[in-house]
Amino acid sequence: MTRVHVWGASGYAAAEAIRILDRHPLVELGVLESRSHAGESVGKHFALLRWVRRRFDGAGSVAQTVRAGDVVLAAGAQGEALGILPEFLASGARAIDLSADYRLDGTAAYGLTEWHRDAIASAALVANPGCYPTAALLALLPLARLERPLQIVIDAKSGITGAGRNPAVGSLYAEVAGEIRAYGLDGHRHQPEMERILRERSMGAPLLFTPHVVPLARGMLVDAYVLFSDALLASDVRAAFADAYRGSPFVRLLEEEETPSVAAVAGTNDAELRIDVHGNVVRILCAIDNLGKGAAGQAVQNLNVMLGHPEETGLRERVLISP
């Protein structure tokens, strides 16, 4: 079995990763490093993980333990992975970074699994995408097989766990309850990530991105609108999506009368897509779990690809409660 260590193990995405990895049949859960909660029970901080009889390990535990053949899942704060992951990689381990530190860095494979499987399989370092880019790019990239777009508009709504686990989250939930809050209107940190991948696929049209926080613990719905110069045939657009996601076990293309549901994907690594064509405008709706496909679930999917396991391994269990 491959040992998988979680560095920065006390956040929401890390907790979701621990839940999945603890029941993964082909890996062994290694060190769970947390500076802030060292020595404390994992279940004390995450009720969902009370059955995981483990305590958080202290600072430096991964560095002391990691060896060649291990994998480190880095879930620390933005900016921290740049200083520590080179040390793990030098030991012969491989790593998956859940922060934004390597997403614009060509030294890491970009971990949007359905679109970068070959690079991920051979990579020492994988940059896991952000939750907004995951949903948006799954919705947009199949259109690269058609003509070049003139304009892309993304309207996205995320549950509050996308803000991370920190003391402000409690008050944020109170403020968001009964509210839909737009933010990052002058530039969101995920926009350059999306623009980079779209340019690489010849979809470098102007992008207008509006993220919102909504009163959900977890979940994400992206509405993407793509404007082309000429009208498109609905059959061509649907064929592009069918071709793109043939053999992708976690992407569901819905029938015309169905609508993507956050409730349907909660606690899973699934993504639901609906495609509509209105003349020269294509609308795509995508629902994911921001902690699942948008973070820890996709990280484990990438882990499976790196280790040569079927992508679905350890990812079929559903969880329908909050972290």
C-alpha cells in the first residue's frame, strides 16, 4: 500500500480528504500534520471523523516521516506549500497541492483530471484546481472543439466552506443566511487560473466572472454563458460534450429536461452538466460539491491516476451531512 500523508490537516478540504483516504482500499493514511491542533483528536474538531481514531501530528511530522514512494497531500494555507513541498519531493515522494501555489506554475501538472490524465499520471507534483475553476472548466472546455468564442460569462455560487476553516466562518454564515453575497468583483484569485487553462485550449476570450457565497455548508453551481460569432447546432455542441467526457466516470451529462442539482452531488466527486444552445449563445450549468470534486475528491481522483489505480477507487461512498 502507498502511504499518503496530509500536511495542513485541520481544514475543511483536509478533513474531507482524511475521510476518503481512511476508507480507501489501496492506500494507508500516514501522518496528519497540523500546527494548530497538534496532539488533539481528529474527531474533536470534525464530528464527521469521530470514527477515525487518530490525533493530529505536530509541525515537522511529515518531513520526519516521508520517504520515497509516499504521497503528500498538501492542504495548508496559500503560500505555505512553496516553502515545504520541494523538501518532500527531494525525498522521492510525490505531492498533490490543494492550495493555489502551483496552479500557475508550469513545474506542476494541472490536476483537472478529465483533461490532464497523462500529465498527472507521470507527475511528481500535481496542482489541484480550485473549486470555481473545476466547475467552470468542466463546463467550458468541450467547446474548444468548436469555433473560438467572443465572450465568456461565469456566474458562480459556492457554499461557505469554500472560504476555508477559520474563526470568521461562523460570523460569515450568520451574515450569509438569507442572503446571496457577490464578492471578488474587482478580481478574484481564481480568475487567472481559469484564463490560463482556457488560453491553452484556444478559448482565450474575454472572461467576466462573478462569484457568490450562498447559505449552504457545501456545494457549488456554475452558470456559464459563451457567446460565438455564429449560431451553433445543438447536436454539434452536445456531441462535443459527449466526446469529451466519454469514459469519465464522475461527469454526468443530463438530459434536456434535467437540471444540475447541488443536493445530487453533495458528498461525492460527481459533476452534473446541462447544455443549452440558443442561437450563437451556449449556456452550461455545472453542479459539484466544492469539498468533493472541487477539492479533496478530485485530489484523491488524481492520486488514483498517479498510482495507476482506477479513478473511482475509494470515491463511490456518499456523505450527505456537513463537515
